[in-house]
Amino acid sequence: MTGDEGPGPGGGIRGIGGAVATARESIVVDRPCAETFAYLTDPRTRHEWQPQVARIELLRDGEVGAGTHAVEVRLMFGPEMRVPF
């Protein structure tokens, strides 16, 4: 490690030697902002737009919001990986 590793300009990843890799993608969502935000922040819908997410397991019943605890189950190179959040 040379100390050059870490975030680069514009949020890209700076590697050894200072090279920067940046990836961007955008889409137009024909829905109201509040509806889009609610959909994207609801962990129960994450598997619909993140293909590596198999499912979300909520750790308690009730409304999803601040203080919600869950486990994200991802398919990573074959076996399932469980990520609590």
C-alpha cells in the first residue's frame, strides 16, 4: 500500500498510482418523488431492484422505520450470505 488508496475525486476509487475508476448510471422514474423514496427505502422491496438480494427477513413485526432490524440474505457466488442491519 502506498497511501494513494481510498476515495478519489468525484467519489471514484483511487488505486495504487492514483488512477480513478468511476461508474455512473441513471434512469428516469415516472412516479412521484415520495412514492419512489418510499419504495427504495423499504427493505421489503429491495430484492425487486437489487438482483443479488434474495430476501429480507424482518426481525420484528410492525411498521418499517427508524429502529427496524432485519437480515438481508444475499446470493454471493453460490451460497447465501446473511447481513444484519
